[in-house]
Amino acid sequence: MTESLIAAVHRSAERRFGKEPAPEIQLVAGLGVAGDVHSGARVQHRSRVLADPSQPNLRQVHLLSEELLAALADEGFPEISPGALGENLTTRGIELRSLPVGSVLRIGSTALIALTGLRNPCAQLDTFRPGLLRALTPRDTSGALIRRAGVMGVVVAGGVVRPGDAIALSLPPEPHQALQRV
């Protein structure tokens, strides 16, 4: 069994498509990643702000797996590197999309992130690389949309997160709810 860990960390103080790699990031309880444009107690993503700026920020931290990046490379998108899709944390060895709402990831010794839902990919992906939106939103055999663009979470307890930090998983009490778009 592969150990679950943080492969890379990223942040960006500006609104732009990708996020810059960093040697470490500081998670702040109730806010997100210190110095990141999406940090805040209330929604920070433009579409959510336009809809209702008083909404709680359920998208404080974006997590995406290194395994998805490898799959995208196999599907014809080899240039998509960690951070390119705007994630704060690139993970290894944990199937993020299969986890239920409320799953808590302990990263390093103190940081806790509670998963809130799936990232809803947008048309900007095709501006970055034509065809990427379709690759990240295929349909299953019944025609239902599959969102593969990572998961979102909120910071429950802060701490410094670095590449190589271990990830420990705590599942919420049953019955579990599948992650949905946030």
C-alpha cells in the first residue's frame, strides 16, 4: 500500500489560472492558505461572489491528486504539472474523489482539512488547454457527469504544510454522503 502524502504545495496572491509552487504553505483555521487569493471566511471565487458574497467559503483549499495528473498525461495532456490547475495541495496515494463529505485529512503534525465537495471545473480549462474541460468532466455509462478536477475543503486546524508531509484520514460517522459539487 502506498503511503498518502503531500507531493507539492502551491499558492497565488493574484487571480490567475495556476498557482506557484512553494517550499511550504501556512494553513489558517477558518480561512485557508495564507497569502492565497482564495483565502477567506466568505466565498472568494468570482462566480460564487457574484451569486452571493455572504456565503461561507467551502472552497478554502483545493486538493488534486498526482495520480490524476499522470492519467491526464496518458490522455494527451502531458504539460499539466502540479499547481497548473490551481490546486493548493497535490497529493499522492489517496483517492480523494472517493472520500465522503466531512472526511478530515491530518497533514503533518497539526493541520486538519475537512472535505466539503468536488471542484466544479469551468470553461477556463479550455483556454489553458483545448479539450481539458471535457477530459476533466467525462460521463459515466448512465450519462452522469464525473467531476475529476479535485476536491475542496476547509481548514479546521492550521499549520505549516510541506511536500513530503504524511496524510492521515479520518472518516465521518456513517451514513456517509458522497462529495458533490461546491
